[in-house]
Amino acid sequence: MSKLLDYEAQMFTELLADDGLLIAGRGLGVHRLVSALIQIHCDPGSLLLVVNASQLELDILLEAGIQSGTAHPPQVISNQTGAPDRQQKYLEGGVFFVTSRILVVDILKDILPTDLVKGIAVCNAHRVDEMSLESFILRLYRERNKTGFIKAFSEYPHLFTSGFCQVEKVMQNTFVEKLFLWPRFHASISLCLEKHQPEVIELHQKMTAPMVHIQAALIDLLHNCLQQLKRASPSVDADLFTVESALGRNFDGILRNQLDPISHSLTAVSRRLVNDISTLRHLMSCLTQHDSVTFYQTLTTLRNNAAMMSRETGWLMMDAADPLYVHARDRVYGRKADDKKESGKSKPADKPGASENVTAASSFQDVNELRLEENAKWHLLTDVLAEIDEQNASAEKAGNCTEPSRTLVVTSDTRSCALIKQYLTQGGRELMESLFRRHFQPRIGQGSSSGRFGKGRWPKRKAKAQTGTASKAAKSTSSTSRSVPAQGQGRGRGQGQGSSTRGRGAASGGGRGGGGTASSGATGTTTSSNNTSASTTSEKPTSAAAAAAGDEEEQFDAEFGIITDPLVAVYPLRGNSDSPSASRVIEELAPRFIILFDVEMEFVRQIEVFKASRPGIPLRVYFLVYQSSIEEQRYLTSLRKEKHAFEMLIRQKAVMVVSEDQSARAADSAALSRDPRSAAETVASTRKAGGRKKAVEKRKVVVDMREFRSSLPSLIHRRGIDIEPVTLEVGDYILSPDMCVERKSVSDLIGSLNSGRLFNQATAMTRHYRKPLLLVEFTEKQSFSLQAKGTLQGEISYQDLTSKLALLTLHFPKLRVLWCQSPHASAELFDELKRNQAEPDAEVAATVASEKGAEAPDGSHYFPLTQDFVLKLPGINVTNVHYILRNVSNLFELSSMSKEDLSSVLHHPSNAQLLYDFLHNPPAAAAAAIASATKS
């Protein structure tokens, strides 16, 4: 990792001085601050814990720690590390990345020496709420360690503005008193990044006429779906149902979170509208990122699916869907001269699958007459690469080229990355023809384009063998960053099927007043196609014959990323979890030119930080954006939302009231109080023994290790009940020696009933505990309803959920079913159930259901299989089975007993008669006797 920038050093100094929550703009290098904090604690004399880090952040921070050259790099503690090994590592000191579930268990079982912990760094602090494991960890840490520090980090400011006093709640749950805000328009950040700005060239490509009509139709369809959903769900925030809001990448998640509380009342139409909105948003992205054939193939797939038309895609029946299909078809097949007069008229869509295959088959015979409209930005990319070639050639002639110049092309996803790679190697027309054959002629054209490369606007490229080391970018992992395009003015240029406007200028970060652009955006991680981190192609054109004559060494170099001179790397920001981080790709590839084929605000900021850390090295950035398009509006909307979020946080910080003891460093801190009673109830009365407080007995609950994925153990601990984690074979919570609880969420309950697992769990609980309980727990933000409206059936069916529950209660009369609306209600119910009950023994609970602990609730020893066999006999039930197991030694003794003896043992003459007839009469007579007894 390079040296911290000036504003990063200032951020780091402030955070070191006081515990606090740091919120920075996306891509401004929060991971660099965490990495700097890790480096100063990579020492055996210090013990630092890092929690709540994503896999992407974990890879970045681990590699940064290794590259720092410290003798004690950070380590990862996972479930593969045993408890003794974890304890030994903690005692050795250093920096550890620990999963939250393991860390909370280590604290509760005293495996972690909390008094030796120097501090805890919390990543993604926006995810910390009252019921999260991270909040539980910090609470336990503050109870045992009053001197250690807590540092919280986040780069998602918009998540702190939703809800009421969200940032104050996060600060309370992380036990910090200071709030540090660092937006892109901060004076220190703007001053630092504006000193060393990259050269920025904006190229605004005009969309073709069919693309303009398609975009208008999609916006109209999306607006209609949003308005229908708004009328169907009046309780949801009205600002959410706008086209501008729907353009955000996280809109689907926001919408589903808003609808979760009323999910039980949503009709089938409302659920279909949610799916339609997601489909339309996907089509909007495909319009600007992919080619015409892929876009049209997606539309025809939706239309030809008759089942989807009738039940799930109501937007296909809207008027705006007709011009959508007409113009999407025109981009592929073109339009005859006679039809041009009717280009402005919309035709009703044909029946599903009526003529698509016929038209495709006839068109394939004369494929050269197809329009096959290419992505207009492909031609723009070709001209940019040609310009870079010319500049490299002139630099070589002048002798100014000291090292090979590298070009990085950035796309939004792996699909776009693969298309650009094929375009640069095959040519545009050949690529479009191969896509057409693949999607619309799978039988005739299968494999017809293999080994052929047409004459596209960019010739075929082939990796040239050259001595060098393997590209580090091909093995790198994760990170993020951004930059800001400037408002430039320049000359216009014709580009292929449309035209582009070219603006040249320096990057501008956007001032405090919001002028210019201040970036923010989406996370960027993925690998390119063919399982490599970047698709690389040489810029020196070669003939097709030379390409076919490449030897094995050249193929090996091209496949495994041997650096070629010069180099073009195509990198996707999303689409593969194994991809390297964008910031790491920039740092290790060190490109001279960066082409943003798809503009992402986070990556733009990463470029700014990269250029500021390398002030003397030139860097040119090309922005390829469709003019007046959805992608341009999405980019600007993201900038505006982040700026608006920081302005709200600044206003909240000015009027925020922070408790003096919010850090919970005092011995009797109210923030760590575990008394569930109200303040009035805790006031001592002088009429009761002079105000003397009654001694509070310690209570505990034995909890299964796997239950720490939920928030219930944390809420139980807050009510003054100690938690003892143990691996349990029967039940999830042991409240007393006789009381066992199996907790199920609604989804887990349905899955357990369908698989039969709940039957086995109920059998084990009723066998070993007097009071088995089944707790069905609902999510706090969702409806308190087991099934949605209209799903209840009038007749009993083995597939119906309520019928399965009824059978469960009939099968296990001792089992009690508890229904709780939220985890808070479950914790309160546990508190009530534990009153006047004996405390459970963790060692005994851990041995239940093992060979040692096979003991019935009444203390009699038996084998479970023996009990199951006896229960199958006529006249034997869960009430009298223990009488037989207690008084009869074996099956021979049972068959030798008289009817009177059986009646005295079972205490029920009718049951004794059934059992006697079964043991002594022939099978047919016994069956008849049992049937008659059952009828009577």
C-alpha cells in the first residue's frame, strides 16, 4: 500500500485520538485507513480484532498486511481453528480477523483474554444494529475491558439517513461518542485530489433512433408499473415510486425491505409488479451495455414464454410494449423501404412464437442483409484505442517512451467484458453474425463461426510472446475507488451509427456547493471471462494466418497473463465473486490510459486516489457515455444521493445529543445496564427495609452454538440472563432441567415440516424433557402472519402448512407451540418462563441424546429404539409406555402376562385387552378385535 495522502493522514490522526464512527464517501480509501491501523498493531505486544469485514475487504487488508513486510502479519480465525489453537493465538498477540459468531463464543467461554485486547475495529458499521452480533460483541467487550478502543468505519452514507436517528443508533450500538464525516466535497479532500488530477476526456455518444424509442418505452413501462404498485401499497414511502429512484442499483433491495412489513397483505398483482419492475430495470441495463442481438433475444424469450405472459409479466400487455418490440426487432433485422413510412406507427405484438423462428430462418439465408446494429460505443472505443496507438507510436519515435504503456478498459459486468474482448479480436460484423447464429439459429449455425474472423473496424489481436513476469493483476483480489469527470468543451466527431461529443479537461471533484460532480457508487469486484482477472489483448494487429500459427508458448503466455507490449486489459466491475478488486488492478497494472466503457462512480474515485498517490506519472481517462441516456442519469443520481446524504448527516451532527457515558467506560455505566425493568421500577422504596435492594439471583440459559447466527442470544443477555454456549444435540435453548426449546423461523419451520426434520426433533425433545417447547419466531419488520392472505385451504391436505402443524400437535401432545412476533418478544417470553425454575446444567444438557445421557424424564433408563418399538404395540401410548418399560423386563415376560396383570400394569382395562388380544390371538382375529375397539 502506498503512503497515505494528506487528507487520509488527517482522517487517521483524528480517529486515533478518539473513539468514533468514521463515514467517508465511496472510494475515498476507507480500507487504506483500516490497513494503516492494522500495521501499527502488527506486534506481539498488541492484540487488535477486526470484525464485520466482507470477503472482499478481508482479501485487501490481508494482502496489504503481507506487503507491509511486518514480521507478524494479520491472521484469520475461522471455524477451522480449534478452541485451544484460538486461545494460543490470542495470547501470542497481533491482528486477527475473526468471524462474529466465533468471537462471541470465545468471549462467553473466556477463550479470548478480553483484558489483553488493545481494541476492536468494526468494518461496515452501517450494518450494526441493536440485534446484530457485532453489537453483542462490543457490549461484552466493554463489560470486561474499559480501556480498549473501538473504531467504526463505513463508506455508505445513504444508509445512515434512512429511518429515525439512524446514525445515533449506530453510535450507541458501537459505544462511540464522536462522529467523523468526510464527504468528497470536504475541503481537505478536494484540495488534495485537485492538486494531481488525471487528464479527462469525455466522449458523449448519441444513441441511435431505435435505442431512443426503446428507452422511452422502457421508461414509460417502468413508470406505469411503479404507479400501479403505489396504488396497491399506499403505506410505502411515496418518494420511492419514481423513475429516478428506480434507476439506482440497490432499488430492488430497498423496495423489498419497504414491502416486507405488509407482505401478508400483498396481492398476487402486487407481487407480479415487483417482479416486473426488476425485469424492466434489467432491460434498461442491457440496452446500453449489450448488443442489439442479445437485447432482442432477451425480449423474445420473455414474450415466447406463454406461462410467464399469463401470470408474471403484465407489462407485456401494456401499449408501450408494442413499440419496444418493434424497434428492438428493427435493430436486428432492419426495415424494408416500404415499411419506413410506417416507422412511427406502433403495431400490436404478434402472438408468442408465431413468426420469430420463420423470420430468423429466412433471414439466415441472406445474413449479410441483416442490420445487426452494434453497440454504438464499440466504435467509440475503437477510435480511442486508435488514438492511443498513434500517441504511443509518436512517443516511440520521439524517444519519450521509457516503459510499455498499458490501457485498462473498464466494463460493468462480465458479459460486457466478454463482448468487448470478442469485438476487439473478431471485429464487429463477425461478432454480431456469430451472436445471431447462436441465439436464433442454434441448429443451422452451430459452430459455423469457429475459427473465422471477419474484417471488423478493429483487426484481430493476438497476444505476442515476450519475456516477462506473470501479471499480478491476473492474481489480485479486491478493492474500490473513484474519480470525477470534468465538464469539458471540445469538438464534435462522427462515430459510426451515431455521433459523439468530445470534451477534454481535468478531473474535478465537485465543490462544497455541489458544482461539478462528486462521485459515489457501486462496489466493483469481479473477474473477466475465461477465469482470468483481466482479459488481455495485444494492440499490434496480426493476420489470421499468423493467429492460427501461434505456438504453445504464446498460448500459455496469453492465457496466464504474461505482460505483452503494449497491453490492453478489459476488467469487469461486477459479475464474479472471485474477481480482484478494482483498486488493486489499477495499482498493479499501473495503466497509462483508462477507458471507462461503463461509468461507475466508485471506480472514478479510485482513479482519483490512484493519481493523487502517483503525482508525477501521467494518466489519461476516457469517459464513454451515452448522451441523455439511462446510464448517464443513473450516474448523476448516485452523485446527488450521496451529496444529499452527507448534507443530512452534517445537519444531524450539528444538533446531535450524545450521552456523556455513551462510551460505557465507567464502572456503573447505564449503557451496559442489563435490567429489563423500567426506571420507575428500579427506584428503591424506603418503606421496604430502609430501601435495601433485594439481591438478584444469577440466571443462565444454555444455548446451542449454532444459535449465535440469530439475535436472540444477544437480547436474552440484555435482560440480565447469562448465556452459556454449548453444542447441543437436542433443542436450541435449555431454560431449566425440564424445559427445552427448539427455535424456528417461519422459513425454517416450513422447510423442517417438508423434510421431516421437525418430527425427529420433536421426538427427541419429548423423549428427554418433561416440557418440550417449539418456538416459532417471526421477523420484527415482517407481518405476524404464518401464511399470506388467500393461501388458507378449506380442506385438510398433507401439503398444507396448517395441516402439517395440526398433525404435529396431535402426534406430540406434550409439545407446546409458542408464537412470538419478534426476537424481543421471544427474549421477554424466556424471561417469564424461567421464573421460579431451577437453573440448567450445561454438562448435562450437552450429554443428552448421547449414549451416556439416554435417560427418560422420570429418571428410568431405556434405549430409545426399545421405547419406539413398544409404542407401536396396540394399547400402548405416550402415557402408559413408561409403565411397561418400568415393570416388564423383556418381550417374553410381556407375552406371558395375563389380562389381569396387564390391566394392573397399564391401569386401563381397555388398553390391556387390546394388548392381550394382539399378543395371544391369531393375526386376523387380533386385527378384527383392534378394529372393533377403535370403532367403539
